Amino acid sequence: MDVLDVKERGWFGSTDAELLTRARQSDRVILTYDADFGALLRLRRRHPGVVIVRLRHLQAQRVIAALDHFLKKHAAKDLRNLVVVVEESRIRFRNIVKTMRAKDRNEVT
């Protein structure tokens, strides 16, 4: 798996919107612990995907195990335009692009 770390790349302190732009440009999925990832509101455009890890205990072993389990079943290409929440007992998928566009259509009519 090819991973870029925000700190190692010197992007620490970047806004959510900046990180989302970088992810789009390099076609990379964002992995975050930030449930309030502010850029989610800007996901009306297509994006490579966002995975939010929501575990009660964020010890490295637990995070690695949860992501390993998730990634055995889902490839990065399957995450396009999705926000995925990985929890201990379940994995939730939400297509923000589709949801936001439907909401926009409803508000116009």
C-alpha cells in the first residue's frame, strides 16, 4: 500500500480543503480520524474517497487491524466519491456527491 503522511510531506496545518485538493490531484483516498472533516461539505465534486476511522481506542494495533479487515474487502477504486466510516462493529458507506446533488435538486424545485 502506498501511503503519504501529512506530517512527513510538510502538510501539517493545511486546511481540510487543501488536503482534499491534494488528494484529488494525486487520486489518493484520505484517511483521517477527524469525524468533522470540514472538506466533506465541499465534496460535491468527484473525489477519490474519504475513510474516517472511528474507534474507541486508537492504539496502532487496533487501527491497523480495523483497516486491514476493511482493505481486504474494499479496494481504493471502490471508494471513489464515498465517505466511509470504519468502526469496531460496522463499516458505513455514504455517497456525499450523490446526496448533496439530490439535496440541491430538491431545494431548487
